[in-house]
Amino acid sequence: MEPGTLEKKMNLLSVDQKHRLENMVDAMLSDSNIHISDTDNSEGKQIPESFKIKAGFGGGKGIFGSIADDFDAPLDDFKDYM
């Protein structure tokens, strides 16, 4: 399906039909054990707990993994310019 196709089709529905569609989507999500509060993105995919950032200082600690030991080392691509 092309991006935006579903939205275009939904805009053609009446208000009553949109409410019925919303109820059907809620039922499908419930069947799949997916709750709106568990999703933080537009695709509706669940975000793993390890990627959720907690509020406050240090909330993102550990989500980036480890940084290589040679992170600050000069890159070979720029040898001609040094």
C-alpha cells in the first residue's frame, strides 16, 4: 500500500463510519495484546522497554551501547587533509 492511501480512504468516510472503524482497529489491537499506551510511534509498533527513555538526568543511560576505544582517533578518509 502506498503511503497516505489509508488516510485518503479514511477521509472519505462519514463520522459514524470513522467511529466504527476506530472500534474495529481497537479490537484488532486488543486481540494482538497491543495497547496504545505501549506505542510511541506512528506505525503502532511496540517499542522495546530498553529503548524507552526515562525522564530526568541520566534517563538515556545505556541506550546507545558502548563507544569504541578509538572513537576520537583520526579517520583514514581525512589523511590527505591533515
